Amino acid sequence: DWKMDSFVETSIQALRERIGNGKVLCALSGGVDSSVAAVLLSKAVGKQLTCVFVDHGLLRKNEGDEVEEVFGPDGSYDLNFIRVNAQQRFYEKLAGAVEPEDKRKIIGEEFIRVFEEEAKKIGKVDFLVQGTIYPDVIESGLGKSAVIKSHHNVGGLPDYVDFKEIVEPLRLLFKDEVRAAGRELGIPEKLISRQPFPGPGLAIRIIGEVTEEKVRMLQDADAIYREEIAAADLEEKPDQYFAALTNMRSVGVMGDERTYDYAIALRAVTTTDFMTAEFAELPWALIGKVSSRIVNEVKHVNRVLYDCTGKPPATIEFE
Ligand code: XMP
């Protein structure tokens, strides 16, 4: 792709000139935008860049390790990588919180606190990287969605880090252009073609209180669902799909024992802009297979439901 080829070349050159021998800090989430931004910076200024990856314990199964494999010391990029294992801190803060907005707020604030602590250890930085892309620029201009849900984005870092300037290397790109740039930069396809994942992570896919045990259950169920969708011969994959843990327990039977366990909901939607969405019509055989694997492999789940609601009136996430 000659256009992306030249975007990458030009950006690296421009970043080098702008940054000189300055110190650069980047909050890496493992999502497409922050990953592409980080790699661009790494190509431009190498070890002058430090990436801080906060593992809040609300990521998908193995995701923290996958991010570390790509960006960590055994990965393929020239940069300083710091993984903060803040899982227990987040679980403790979340204990007892049941309201969606409370949970989002707790996670947003704790994230800032953790990041701030790391930034302090690094000391004065000259540039703070943000993975802002063009649709974010438009959206924040119109100020939408904030009213419906307080969006916590790992990118949104205002004044609590001591830095001089913001660098937003993807500011003019649409999502598919960011992906193309990522491919040009040799970032693994697994990372590039990732579906959107919300900042508050699995916390907004667990209805009600979040506990470490519930996170484990959901991670396992969700991994099974994603694995089966990847293996299925679908003409088109849904634009977003994931498992959610409802707060509902119901009676079931296993062997000759009565159970009283949780229900997992499967969500899959097709959408162009995520503002509205239709539920995806997955084949019953696929849903059946996912369901029987989940109830067999995930302890304390005895029921699987399929969410056949569009947006509106439902949202894509559960909280
Ligand atoms: P909803 O649930 O509002 O989701 O229909 C629309 C899209 O936005 C994502 N989403 C978020 N992304 N931080 C994010 O970075 C958030 O707090 C957040 N809430 C929802 C959601 O995954 C979907 O793609």
C-alpha cells in the first residue's frame, strides 16, 4: 500500500524532527490505536520512548501476556516497556460497587492513579503520546456519548503527568487506515484485526459486582466463544462479539445434583458505526456448540443465553 507506506515514512521522519532527543511516554492498552502509535514512535525514537501498560485485571483471557509478548523485552520493538500488574488494586476498589457508572468511575480514577505513579517514577517527560484517531476528534468535538456513558479511554490523559506536549500521530487517520499503517509497520495481525474492547474491560460485561472469581468465569467463557467463532466457517464475522456474565443465577441439574449457578449471555452484533447495531444471526449449530462447551468447561455456569436485541434499545455492552 503506497499511501500507507508514505504515511509511515513521513510520520517517522516528522516525529524524529519534532522530538529530537526528548523523552516520550505512552499509555499502551494493547488496542489497535495505542499499539500503532507506540510502534511509530518506537521506529522514530527507539529507547527514548517508554510505554506503560496497566493490567487492570479486566482484560480478556491471556491478553496481558499477549501484549507483553509483543511489546516487552522479548518482543520485536525497540522501546522501554513497563507492565503494571494492578489487578488486585482494581478488584479491591471495585468490591461492593454495583452501579454501572460507579464501576466506570472507579476504574477510570484508579487507572489515572496507577499511571500517575508510574509516570512519577519516570520523571519529567517531554512528550505524551495519544492514540487519538480522526473519529475521536470528531466525536469529542460534538461531545456525544459522554452523556450516555462516561467513556473511559486509556488515551484520555489530561494534566496529571508532567509533560510538555501531546503527540497524536494518528490524528488524521480513520480506523481502517490505522490498521493499514499497523500492517505496514509489521505489527502482528492478531493485534491489528482486534475487535473493539472498552477501557473498563470486562467490568462492564459483568452485571453488578465484579469479583476476581467472576472475571475468571467470564474470561473462560469468552475465550471459548471467540475460539469457536474463529474456527467457524462464517461468511462474515460479526463486528463485535463477546460473552457477558449476567447477575442471574438459576436452577440446573448436573448428574443427580441440583445446581444454582450463573447464566452467561452471548452477544454478537453487526454495525457500521457502533452507534446503532443489529444482533448477528449466528448459526444455531455454532451457538449450540459454544453453549455446551461453556457449561461443560466453566465452573458455576449452568445456562447460556443468546442476546437477540439491537441497539437501540439495548447498548452493545451490558453496562
Ligand atoms: P455501547 O455499549 O455504548 O458501545 O453500545 C458502543 C461501542 O463503544 C465501546 N465502548 C467503550 N469503549 N470505553 C471504550 O473505550 C468505554 O467506556 C466504552 N463503552 C463502550 C463498545 O465496546 C462498543 O464497541
